[in-house]
Amino acid sequence: MRVTLPDGTPLELEDGATGADAAAAIGPGLAKAALAVKQQGAVRDLSAPLIDGEPVEIITERSGQDALDLIRHDTAHVLAAAVMELYPGVKISIGPPIDQGFYYDFEFPEGVTLNEGDFAAIEAKMKEHIAADEGFLREDISVAEALERFRAEGQDYKVELIEDLVRNQGVETVSLYTNGPFTDLCRGPHAPSTKRIGAFKLQSVAGAYWRGDASRQMLTRVYGTAFFKKKDLNAHLELLEQARARDHRKLGAELNLFMFSELSPGSPFWQPDGMQIWNSLTELWRAENARRGYREVRTPILFDVDLFKTSGHWDTYRENMYFTEVEKRAMGLKPMNCPGHIQLYKNARHSYRDLPIRYSEAGLVHRHEPSGTLHGLMRVRHITQDDAHIFCTEEQVEAEVVACLNFGFAIYELFGFEPRLELSTRPEKRVGTEEMWDRAEAALEAALQSQNLEYDVNPGDGAFYGPKIDLHMTDSIGRSWQLGTVQLDYSMPERFDITYTGADNADHRPVMIHRALLGSFERFIGILIEHYAGEFPLWLSPTQAIVLPVSDRHNDYAFGVRDQLLDQGLRVVVDDRSESIGRKIREAELRKVPYMLIVGDREAESGEVSVREHKGGDTGGETVAALGERLLAQVRDRRS
């Protein structure tokens, strides 16, 4: 047998050699550190026979996500083992690794309810299994034997899973993994033993319907995470604490920015302060679009379904849409703005001299998201996109795509975001010909390469009508978010039969570029709340300064200060309550107002204010006019 190592070195092994044999052949240190092997893109047990002639990678704890997924899967099994020992009669279902951790779903006996107060006992039992250095032993058995075993144990969920494997895949054998006293139906892979789990933590309990079906049994889902080293676990838990403190849902309520109601699930209600942030972003969006040659438009939200049949949404996106009937006519709420913009384009004839035509719209769309996936502003049903569509010639595609990317870079720089690019290619469910997809993918790739931009490829994640370049950013505590997207579409111009007159006086098909940079106003504001922890830069802050009179006799002067700053174009309020100045300052700090302007006898006599910055302390006295000019300069520069 001959395999190839990641550096290209060939490795000769005995026929039937395993991953463990390969690691041992390379050296004793690697044999000790090895967790699994990777061939043909799949991670496999060390005990699995290698595939002859294929490259092989030995997975160790330095192998990033592949290694973490292994021990998190291991920890899920250890959790199930502990729960079964502590709660006789519990039924187990599934326990996969997930992003940032793992979970396991249980059905507890009647009368037993698990909560986070029970975690200490479960974790103690889990530590016993880890300290015992239990090996993960795989066995492949017949379906009949597996069904007999799990039926005898009363494990109904495992029985259902096996029966589904037989029905859907025609399997004749299934794999089981055993560590200590616990055996689970599992396809693997696993690390060699439980002792490879360096540090773990159970984190929360939630309800979860079996197989995500609301008509099925509600199970108890236990979430946790695991790492190789205690310090990595502690760093992760600290990050989670920061994330909880920054949660936009929590801060949105505390700062009175928005609310939600079950009367309209997944649709935020914006309070005045939240609407001020929205309007500030809209002003930025409008000004920057105008500078780059976009013309703002507005299109309806309700259309005849025939529009969506032509666009392709009916066949590929219908399950995510909302429909109604108007005067016996089937109508749908738009999930995207592009078909409406095409109607604007079709309203007049266009020459090659008119192109590119750039439409922008803060377009309201509706998309059905299952109730279980709704998450504050991050996952909503009522979405306002900072949308744009460009109609251009084939020769203009590269320049327009590059201009869209540069536009995004300029916007993100205002917030200190450093974008990461991802090229997403044709999905399985799509419209258009393969030749269209070939051309579109090649054009996006050429635009990226022309600017020497680094990017990752995300196969199969394009829009149903075209490939796209997605722009991701990392926030102030290291979380990644997708923001903008630039999508290239040859299909919709064809489906709607739109044309322009070329220099040869013949009709030609324009190319369509779909572009959003904030992504949606709702989600972008949610990201900003968490990125800034509610402490917005001055230009975004709903209230930019608050005047704090020391006592009631200073109220008239305080309102005069407010009026002068309002006239200069700043957003200023007065706290004229009959409270102590100390309390007013504390509450202004909690409201995260950037500037507190304290006025008493001395300030009234001198015509000044005493300035205090949020978290920055007192900065001294300043005339109202000078302060106004200084703050306006910050607002104009949109300094973060």
C-alpha cells in the first residue's frame, strides 16, 4: 500500500494498514498524538483501513476544527453515558458536534426534569469516564442484531433511526461505538479514548422536538463545549460572557431601541431611539449610493404570482414566501427586490450608451423563517435590504463588480470592519444553463483576481439565479458575520427577455448584478449593537449629548444650551428631573450617552458647560459654540 503525506512524501505501508499504522510509521511522537486520519476529505477513525493511493493527513489536536469536532463528539457520548447512569430509564436520541460545541437530546422518565442545577453532578460523573481513559471501540453489526439490541433496551429513537436507514438507504449493517458501559448507534468517527478530552463544560438546557417536527415528542437538549486545554475553554467561556453582555436583544430593551410582539412574530417594532440609528444609516446609504451613480427607486411589495413564476422564485423559493388572494387573483409578498427592478428597466428602451443603469432601494421584503430560527434582529421575517441592481454590458461586468466590492470596503472601514471574501458557486437547486453559470463564475473570479484579493471558495452556496461574492466581517469579540453580497446573474435578464440596443443597432442581453452591502438594516443594526456593546460612535448615537442641570434653578440655562446645540444640528436632550446630579450622571452612563454637559451656577455665569465623556470622565469647561463645532466635526467625519 502506498499513500501520500500532506507535504507530498510517499509512505509505503503493509496492505490493510490503518491510520494508526501510518502514524507509527512516521514516528512515535505522532503515533502518540494521533487522533484520527483524513482521506478524500473525510475524517476517519485511526483503526480504519487506509485507502490505497490516496493522500492522508494525520489529525492531531493541532488540526483545528477537525480535531475539536472529534473530541466534542466524544464528549457528547460521555455526556450520554453519565446521564444514563444518573437517570435510569432515560431514552437517548442523537448527540452531534456543532459549531462551538455539542449537544445530546434525551427523553427523561415521567416526573424527571433536568435543569442547569443538575450539571455539577453530571459533570462529575463525566469526569470519571474521562479519567478512566475509556477507548472508543467500533463494531459493525447487522441491522437485525442492532434492532434487537435497542428494542430490548427500550431505546425507541435508536430503533427509528435504524429503520429509517434501512428504508432510505437500504443498509444491511450499522456501526456502534462503545466507551466504558455506554454503547451508541453512531457512524463516527471518534478519537482513540475519552482521555483526549482535555476540558469541557455543560452550558445550557433547551427543549427540542424530535427531528425538528413540532408534532413529535419534545426532548431535553443539553448543550456543552469541549477543548483540548483548560485555558482554551476558559477563553471561550469568557468570550461567551462578553457576547451575553453584548446581546443585541438585551441591549435593545435596555436602551429602548426596538421591541417584538407575538402579534407579528419575527418583525421588529422600532422605538424612536432605534429609528434614529436607522435614519443615520439611511443617510449614509443614500449619500454613498448617490456619489457612485445609483438612482434611488421604490417598488411595491405585493405582486401577481406570475412575476415570481417568471423570475424563478415560484419553483425554487416558494416555500419561503407569503401568499394571499386579491379579487380572486393569486398574489405574493416579494422576497427579493430584483423582479421589481426589472420592471423598471423594462419600462423604457435602453441603448448601450445608457448602461450601466444602477438602481438602489431600501427595499422591504418578506421571507418565511421557521419560528424556531427567529433570533432578534439577526433572523427576521420582515427585512429591509440596502439593495441595488446594476444592468450593464458584458464588457462592463468586471469594473462594476470591482466597484461594488470597493464600495463595500469603504462602508466597512467606517465601522472598523475588515472583510473576508467568499466566492459561492452554483447550488444544486438553480435556474439558467450551465454555460450561464460557467460565464458568471468565471467573471466573478476574474474580478477578484484582477484586484489581487484573497478569497475562499464556498461550493454550492450561490443564489439560485447566479454565483456570488459574500463579504464577511469579524466583530470586536471575534465572531464572524456575513454582511454584503455581490451576485452576478445571466438568468433573470433571459427569463424576463430584457434587452438594450447595441452599437450595431441590434438587441443585446444586459447582465444583471445584484448587490447589498449592509445586507439588511435590521441585521446590520443588530451586529452594530453587539460590536459596539451599545456604545455607538457619536454620529450613530440616538442622543449625542445630554444636558444635566445641577438643580432646578439651572433648568432655563440647560434648555438654552440644548436649543443652541440643536440649532447646530446635534441631537441633545435635557434631564430636568429633580434628582441629584450624581444620579443623573449614573443614569446617563447607563444610557451610554456619549457626552454629558453639566451646568450649574459657574457655567451659567460663564456661558459654558462642564463636559463629561461617557466612560472618559470630566474634560473641563467649554463654550457651547466651541463644543458644538467640535462635536459636529466628529459627526461629519463619522469617526468610530
